[in-house]
Amino acid sequence: MRRTLFASSLLVLVGCGDSATGPGSGPCATNQGIEICADRSSYRPGAFVDLTITNKGSETVFKDFCSVKVVGKTDRSVPFEARYDPTLLCGLDVTQEEIVTNMVELAPGASIEEQHRIATFAFQGFYRVNVWFLDENGDRISMTPFFTGTFDVIPTAGA
């Protein structure tokens, strides 16, 4: 059974922690009509990033639940990691059928909120959250991820 969302919001928690805040309060990025926002511009290692993902386009899109990843770097001139890996959240033996079953459908105008944890051993640097979108068969619609705007991870940042 595919997870379906329409114009109302749904809170999907990956892990546990603080509750999600509203969209647009942190760094955002928009690609092909999909806006992905983090809730803050800086975090400490081990903190949760609250994401708001909004389909601002005119077509239904399918978010891959399995491959969302917080990625970081210390040098702004180096590209972020952009590897597709559905085993991250769905296990080493994940099948295409499981990917399709777990993908989240976003109708035009729909938003979802999710939490993703920064590793407790994360280095100080520049980060973003990579999110992959799929077609109705579970195949990637892009060879590069969709992502949040860049945020900082600093040991002394707020919760």
C-alpha cells in the first residue's frame, strides 16, 4: 500500500525528538517544483533536523522514504556526496517492491514534515539533507538528489 498525501500536512517522524516546526524558518532549496526546507541554519552534532517538503509543482511526485541522508563537508569548494542508497533506511536486502511500498506520494500543494538525526560524532562543517524522488515504478526521476539549503553543524550550536 503506497503512502498517499493530499493538500493537508502529515508529520512523519524518523526517530524521535523535538516536534517539527513550520516551513520556511531555515535554509530552503527548490528544484523542479519541490521545496525542501530545514528548520534552522545551525545545529549541534546529534540534533534532529526538521524538514518540510512541499510539492509546489503541478504533478504528483513520489518521495523515496528509504534513501534520505544528512551529508556534510568541511570545504565549501568540494561537492556534497550525492549517492543514491535505499539501504540506508530500508535495510541491505531492500527490494524494488519495498521501495515502492514505502515511497510517499505528494499531490500538488501537499507538504510533509520529517525529522532526520545528525550523527552524534558529526564533524563541524557545512551540511544538507539529500532527498530522492521516484516515478510511480520506484525508479529515480533524477540522477542527482533534491536537497535542503546548506546549514552548519557546530558543537556549540543550540539544540
